[in-house]
Amino acid sequence: MGRSANTEVVGKFVKFGLIRRHAEVERDNCAGLMMHATILAYMFSLVEMNRITVPLRPDITAIQNMAYVQEFMANLLKAAFPHLNE
């Protein structure tokens, strides 16, 4: 599998909502938390380093992926913890 094929696979991995799956770990469930945090950190680093060359949402370009992930995570955290302020 070539480098571009690997990038495409990673893009699809992120694209199909696994960020949401790993980010929505139940607050009181600590089992596997380190694994989830490690996977999320790796996925964030891929986006930050522009290694994801496919758009994560149909109406944006791949260059906008970082802004999309930041906004997505901010909204996810606001929804999960509404009692906290920005």
C-alpha cells in the first residue's frame, strides 16, 4: 500500500466519525481512557500536520480540516459539559 493510499485510509478513518466515538467516552468510565486519549492525540496530530489530504466534511477543503476539527471538538465539549464556560 503506497503513501497516498495510507493517507486516504486514514482520512476515511477520521471521516467516518471515529473522532466522535472516541471522544464520547462516558465521563464515569475510566477503563481504557489512556488508550482513547492516545488514539485521539494521534488523530489530532495527523490533522495538525496536514497528513489528512481528504476533506473531513463535504463542503470544506482538506486545508480547512484543522479548523473543522477544532470547531467540532469545541461543540462536542460544550454539549457534554454545558455547566462550563468558554
